[in-house]
Amino acid sequence: EALVRRLSAVEALGATTVVCTDKTGTLTAGEMTAVVVAGAEQTVRVSGSGFSPEGELIGSEGPADPRAEPWLQRLLEAAALTSRASFDPDSGELLGDPTDGALSVLALKGGVQAEALLEEMPQVRDVPFSSERRASASVHARGPGSVVFVKGAPETVLELCTERAGGGDDLGLDPAARVVLEAENEKLAEQGLRVIALASGEGEELAALTFLGLVGIADPPADGVPETIDRLRRAGIRTVMITGDQDATAAAIARELGIMQEGQHAVSGAELRRLSDEELGSGEGEISVFSRTSPQDKLRVVCAHRADGEIVAMLGDGVNDAAALKTADVGVAMGGRGTDVAKETSDIVLRDDRFVTIGAAVEEGRVI
């Protein structure tokens, strides 16, 4: 169901030639599941699906016991303490960000509960995520001092680290070790997994940290999305993905959904910022994915397509999407998970948060 806030938007939606959309929860189901954990010396698979704590950690020789694997125990503690998600005690539903929910569930599968950790290590400071920093942190009191746990983009977290957690003592993080971890990150991302890095350190500073490992999180395509993208394409409408995920993850999902066609490619936010408006405009038809984007990047993509004569529909749900939603010919907000700012700025609100609804709305707009 789509709620039309401005009637003129229906006609514009029927004339739309480009649909710009976020990935998580719009093109994908938003039901994040941690499926693999990669440390400096070992990879652990994770069974189970969705936000249920049913599942186990499985190493190369059978079930993995975090109590016997110090690096894994530390990683699970970091996952639990950096997550800002919680679960409704009555319904069991997730409250908060789906990625954080996946980290909380991962910790629970390894027998680590945030409540118990907070009794031992009360939180003293919280460093929120920002699109510039691409990391967040949680500082906790421990003994006479404090300890900081960090989660974020692998490339960001690696830059903050000088050591890596091993089977016993911490190991050095020399250039060769960094290359290995970067390759592991790329391998997970090419499987379409969202990759989160975790680290910890003594004190409160986000520097000289110990790299704990990578968490690969799966988020399956939402029902009907590939078919809707194909219908839009046959109707002459191109779908462009704009996401905060890294390039390899975004490209893998885009290929799976049918967004990225032969001859098209992905462009990162950093690459986008190096392109002039003319260069961006001339290469638009070849770019189907924009990754690691900031709010300013989203706005620029919308403006570039409009300047090229396209009629642009923009799908968004956050405060940071407001400028792009307002600038697009048709701003489309998510009614369920969308913020009040996004909904107030938009022309159309998707009550069911489903990308499929956009396909139906376009058809109605064309009839009108």
C-alpha cells in the first residue's frame, strides 16, 4: 500500500525513468544473520537464520567453544557490547538496527550475554556511528581502567589497529598480515555479505587497537524484488542502488537482483567525489551501483540524473535521506521503518516498506 501525500507525485511517478534506492530492508529482507566469523588464524561458520538465537559456532573440526578460543571470546564480547539492538521481552521482536541485531544474536549463539558483561564492565561512554568515521565504539569500565570496543567498516577499523588477536597472545599487524585480512574481507564481500570488523583496546582512545576479526552478515533479497526490477527495466525504468555497503558487497547483491547488467559497474563514494559533474553525467548509464555513500553523495547522484533530463524517484528512510528525497522528482519514504523527517519530506509513503509496491505505484501512475 502506498500513501500519496502530494497528488501531483502520482503523475511524476508514472513518468519516472530512474529509481534510486537504498539496499538494506528495501531491496533485501532486512533480516540480517551472521553466517561466518574470520579471525587472524581461524574461520568459524555460524548456523541458524534470522534473529533467533538458535544455532551454533562451527570450526574446522566441529563445534567451536569460545571459552577455549580467546580471540573468539573477545570478538563475541565486542559484538555484544557494540550492538545497540535489543529484543522485546514479550514478543521477542528486534528493537533497533538489523545489523546490530545480527551481532547480538551471534554473541548469544556463543553463550555471551550483554547484560552479564555490563554488570562486570559498565558502559561509561558511547561513540555513535557517523558516515564520515564509518565506525562506532563503546567504552566500559574494567578494573581500575577502561576498555574500548569498536565496530565498523573493515578498512576503517584496520587503520585503527596495531595488533591482531591470535590463539594466545596478540600478534603483530604488519603489512603482510593486513593484506591477508583485506583479502579475507574482499572474499566475504564478493559473496554478497555485509562485513563488519571488530576491535578492542585499553583506555578510551580509538587508536592502537587490537583487531579481533570480521563478521560476515547475510541479508537475503526481499520477495518479488528481482521480478519488480525486471518489470521496471522492460518499462524503460532503470534501477540504481545507493548504499553504504562496500563495493564488492553491493556489486554482488546488484548482480543477484539483476540491477547490474552487462557493461555496468559500481562506483564508491570516494570515486564519486573525484568525478566532476560532467564526468558523472557522461558515465551515468554505465553506473548502476553507488557504494560507501554519504548523504551528500546521494543528493549529488539525484541531482546529476535530473540534470541529465531523467525523471528521478528516490527511496529513503533516514534523516540523512531527507535532502535527496526533497530534491528528487518523486521522494518515496518507508512508512514502517522510516523516520518522521523522511516521511514529512517525501511525496509518497510506502506503508508496507516493500520495493514491489513501487512497481505497482508506477503502473497506477502511468494509467493516470
